[in-house]
Amino acid sequence: GLLVINLMEMMQLFSSRMLYEKERQRQQIATEIHNEPLHTLTAVMMQLQGNATAETLQNAAQAIRRVTHDLRRIIADLRPPALKESIEWMVRQVVRGFEETHENIKVVLRTEICSEKQANEQTKSAFYYILTEALNNISKHAQATAVSITLCYDEGLLSLEVADNGVGIDSNNQSLAELLRRHHIGLADMYRWATIGGGTLAIEGNVPSGTIVKLELPI
């Protein structure tokens, strides 16, 4: 009976957190579209309603190009183009983007892939979101100066390790329900994506300091 009660509490908490995160993301997307592309288009329309001089038309064309760029960026965030490529290419692109925005962190990438089979969309999505969330956590919380990323493929199994030398986290051996209670939504999503991909995820302490994220996904 206690087990059932605990499971029900966990499901209710997880459902409420998922609804909250979904609504928060919807509001974030709506705000981003309103503040940039929609605001720019409104300004362009007001300019064109007056005397459409050559300079006005040129400014309007530049503004429309900016709107197009912003909308493409928003769409790319919703559906990353990297998901269309191989796992190795995806990892290299994500790591390159992290390096460009974190010059103070030394990043080492190692890959051990002889011949990678084409992963399905579900596996790619799980792999992508776990990797990006691991790097986001390092960026926001770890206070790290070095990150090591290792990607391996062997006999139908993809392995990923993301290790940093930061302050570490207190999520070791915590259940999904406990992560949600402590508002570790990102970490809970990482475990959820690992389950969706049919794999396993472990988040452990690094030696002498920091955190290691270990992911295994079957192809």
C-alpha cells in the first residue's frame, strides 16, 4: 500500500512538473516571437504605410531579412538540424558550439568509432538532449575549467561520458521523484530521455572533483 501511494505521489508530481515545463516553454517561445520578429514586422508595416521612399524600402528589406533569420533560429531551437546527421557529427557540432561560447573552459573531445550504424530518430533525440543538458549544467552550475567528452561505439552500443572538474552535484543515488521534489527538472529529463532511448544514464562524482555523466544507448 505504501509503495502504491509513493508511486501515485511520484506520478502526480511528475505530471504537474511536465505540465509546468510545457507551459513555461510555450510562454518562452511566444515571448521570443513577440519581442523580436513580430515587433520588427509591426514597425516595418507602419513605415510602409507612409511614403514608401527608396530608403524606407531598403530599411524594410533589411528588417525582413532579420526577421527571417530570427524565425529560422527559433525553428532550429525547436527542431535542431543536427538531428538529421550522424551521432558523431552531432557531438562535434554541439561541442564546437560549447567551445565558442566558453573560451575559459578547456574542452577535450575523444571519439572511438570505427563504423557507426545509422541511429533512429528516437535514439538521436535522446542522445542530443542528454548531451546538451549535461553541457548546460556545466555552464550554469559546475564552475569548471575543464571538460572531457568521450564518445564510443562498439557492437551496437553508443557510450558517452561527459566529465568536468567543477564543484559537483548532489544528485547521486537520488530517485526521479526526489530530483523532481528538489526541482532538478533538467536532470530528471536526462533520465527520462535515457529511458525513451532504451538506454541507461548514471551521474556520478568525479575524482578529485566534479561530475561524470555516463550514457549508454543501443542502436
